[in-house]
Amino acid sequence: MNVNHVGVTVGNLDQAIEFYTRVFELELLVGAETASRQTPGADRRAEVFGARWGRMRLAHLADANGTGVELFEFIEPAMVVPEEHFDYWRMGLSHLAFTVEDLEGTLAAFEAAGGTVRTGIHTVRPGCRICYCRDPWGNAIELSTGTYPETHPKS
């Protein structure tokens, strides 16, 4: 089994496409598209997002391995910006992690593109250094130099 994609809600889709393609070298596959209750797929989307859903913009991006990031900008209903974006105490997804070769270089590009570095760089095990950040819309992003199998060997 492989991770197919992760959905991320952002405040400005066009800026988010620029941010994620520039910083993480993701490829834009589809988008930016607008979807509403009048467009094809509306029944499916209404079932996923609920009765309040009316209109959104979205884009699909992917890394070189084919793992996707789906970006959403919800227009109707209007998005609510939470006071604290890293609600680690709540159940659900807590962050999106990217494996990078050059942690310091990626952090510099991340900040230059409007992101914020939240923590220092920490070595969590040999070959794996991490740093937590926020994208320009407050979503928690972890940058890691180690890949999952290297950092979490199977027993």
C-alpha cells in the first residue's frame, strides 16, 4: 500500500500552487479548477463535504514518486482561519511531512516563499533531522532528511 495523496486547505489557491511547486518541486497535474454545485462531480463533492458545501477551487500536485498533494480553497461556505493551526491535542491529521535532501536550503526557500519556521532543527536518530514549519496559511509542515524506512525500521 502507498500513500496516494494528502488534502490541504489553503487561503489562496494560486499562491499555494506557487509555494508548493517552488519549495517542494511538486508538479502541477490538474488545476486550478473551480467546482460548485453546478459543475460535474457536484453530487460526489457534496457527499464528501456536506450540505453546506457550495463552491471551491482545487488543484492536484505530485512529487517525483507520484505521491499527491491536493490543495483546496473553499469559497462557499467561507473558510474560517483557526486561532491555533497546530491543534496537536485534537484527533485527526496533525501535519504534512516532506523528505528533503538539503534541510537548510529547503528552510531558506520555505521562508523566502512566505512560510514560517516553527522549531529548531533536531536530530531524532542517525540520518534523520527534522524541523517543523507553517506554510503561509498556517498548515503544519515537517521537513525531514530521513525517509520513513530509514527512520522507523521494521522489527
